[in-house]
Amino acid sequence: MDDTFDLVVIGGGPGGYPAAIRAAQRGLKVALVEGKDLGGTCLNRGCIPTKTLIASANVLKQIEGAEKFGVISGGNISFDYGKMIERKDKVLTKIRRGVEGLVSSNKITLIRGWASYLSPREIKVTLPTGEEKIIHAEKSVIATGSEPKEIPIFKVDGKKIHDSTTLLECKELPKKIIIIGGGIIGCEFASLFRALEVEVVVIEMLSSLLPLETKGIGSALMKTFEKQGIQCHVGTVVKELNNTEHGVEAVLGSGEKISGDMALVAVGRKMNVDKIGLDKTGLQVNEKGFLNTNERMETAVPGIYAVGDIASKWWLAHVASHQGLVAGDNAAGIDAEMHYDAVPSVIFTTPEIATVGTGLEEATEKGINATLSSFPYQAIGKAQAEEHAEGFAQLVVDKDTGAIIGAQIFGYDAGTLIAEMGLAIQNELTVEDVTNTIHAHPTIAEIWMEAALQATEYPLHMPPKRKA
């Protein structure tokens, strides 16, 4: 095999393989180095496996609620978690083969192994056999991603105490699970396991669930969780997490003890930059553990790009993929830049949560004369017809220009609905642009038109605001 390439991509996750594909499409000779499965954490240990299990749980809940629609199920409803896991694994295998096919069809050289820089243009790859191979490239992309953060006082053993990776390998459900961390990962697992009849306790150190989201989202989710029977402890520190004869025990800062069969530690992730020879390139991580990049995804060393978790605050697969496309273009001499004003984020709880753009608090801090316009699901006909009346959608609007600068939605199918507002913010549309766009009826997407009408103070399906 020829050991010289135009571009070497280190890491075959959602940032790496798009970078390799785009560069190959632009005519570069590309090698992609991956030590595990293509697709990275997202496909194999994160986004796809969790959403596959959530889909199974959603089917269960829909059947359990069938009588509301006049549908009689005719017997006791049960589920087989082992078969859900089997289905999850089949979905992963199918998608993984699809990614492998894309890499092959774009004539990318896939090298199975672990890469480490010897210099900015020379990379050593340790193959699964232990053999070492040296490859050369004028340019490279670092796309090594992240793994669950190891916390010394929480000893993950993959049996009773889990991180998000080992938990997905369990074939049986616990009767009760303690989840340490009320961020995205913790809340998604809480929602999933509660739907599967597991008793769930969520413990979050900060004062709200989803503490990084805009104000109001965390409190709305907490109310919903409590209605669903999920116990939530916010502003609470876990001092110890211990194995016991029958399960696990969490010792809180107050001295209170909470017992369960199993625990999930979901308190952040660490960047995979320790074993890739950064010191041989002249690159250093910043104080937050990331590699600094510019809008072209270039690092401080010419010819080396970085994408994904290790390159920005956005730990999102779709951001990594877009960064990969930008890096691939620039490596091939095609000018491309990243823009982060309209990054959508989706949390797959029940109901879903999605956000894009700027929150009201952030807008105010930036000195923008902003206002918040909200509309409830319960006033949308389709939401009532489908028994999805919980939640709200809201717009953050620049009062001086009418431009939509942010949007948040808490409710059914939020992950799909947020796309409209992503397009609106990316293209600097105003609330009048939305109100002048005919939205099909009856659809839940009408909620954006109604929220925009609220912002213009000419609401249609809500009483007018009282004037002072």
C-alpha cells in the first residue's frame, strides 16, 4: 500500500468520515484511520443506539395509551428488553455497513488502527496486530472525539455502576436506577428507563436540570419528570457512590442515602487527545481541553485541521459533520467557513426539547433589545387530536428589527420542528416572514406561525394582550 496521501483523517466518527468524503470528492487522495468502528460514539455508543431504544419505548407508550383513541388492545401489554437490545444492535450494524460502503465508494483508504503524530506531516498507525505503519500527508484532520469522563469517586465497573457506554451493553433492566448528572445524557436515559417502568432518581449538582439550556426549559422538564414519577434532586452533591450487596448506594452532601440496583454516571466527557502525539506537532490544548481552531477549522499548525468534540463547545454530531465538510473543503483549497449562529440542539426526552440560536438571557447580556413570544401546544388542533398537548414553543425576537434570533420548543416532535427556525435564523428572517408563510393545517408546525403572530401582537388563536 502506498503510504503517501494528500490528506489523512484521524477518527472515523461523525466529524471524521464526512471530512474524508468531502476531501475525496474534491479530488484528494485520502486515508481514514479508525481503531474501532466507523461512525464513532454517535453511531455506536450514543445518538443512534439510544434513539433506537427510545423508539421502542415510544411504541410501548403509544400502545399503552391506545384506549384514549378508542383502540382496544385486548390484553396485557408487555415488552422484552432483550429483544429491544437485539433490534438496536441490528440497526447499528446496518448503518455502520452503510458508512463503510460510503467510504469505499469514495475510494478512501481505510486503515484500521490507532494514529499518533511523529511530526506534522508524518503519522504512525498501530494496527490491531501490533504492527506499526508510517504514513505521510501534507494535511491532516484530527477527529478523535471524546469518551465519558472518569470521576475518581465514582468507580465505573460496567456491572452496577455504569457510564453511558457500558449502560447500553446491559441486556436486562434494573428495577431502580440512580442517575448522577441531570444534563442531556442523564435526562435522556431517565426518560427512556422511566418509560420502561424502571424507578428513576436523577441527582444534579447545579440548581436545575439541563443547566446549560435557556431559562425555563429545565424547570419545565423537571415538572414533567415529576409527573412521570421520576425523582429529581437538584442543587445536590453526591459525595460517595458505593457498591452494596444488593446494588448501589449514593451518599448525598446532606448525608442522605439513596439506594438502587444500578447507577449511571453522566457527568461530562473527556477529549481524546492524550495518545495522538500532539506534542510532536507543536499543538497544545487550551484551558478547557480543546484544540483552538478558526472558522475554517484550521489549528495553529498549518495543514492540520480539527473537528468535532475536540474542536469546539458544541458536542453535537451534526456540528461535527458540518465542521468535517468545512475542513474537507479547505484541505482541498475550496474556501469554506463555519457559522454557529443557528446550531440546533435536540434532547430526546419525553416530550422532546429543541433549541436553536440565542436564548433571551444571552440576548439581553449582549445588549440586544429582545423579547420572548410563546405559544402552547394545547392551542394547536393537531396536538389535541394526537394527544400531544403538553409543551410550548417560543421565539426570541429582536424588537428593533423583528429578526428571529432564537427559538426553543418543549413538546412532541420538537427535534423535527426546530428545523424551520434553524432555516429562519440562518437566513435572518423576521417574524413577519414567518407569519406571511402559509403553514399547512392541521399540523403542529403551525405553532411557529402562532408564536410569530404573538410577537407581532396580532394573535390569532389566543386572546389579545390587554393594553395598559
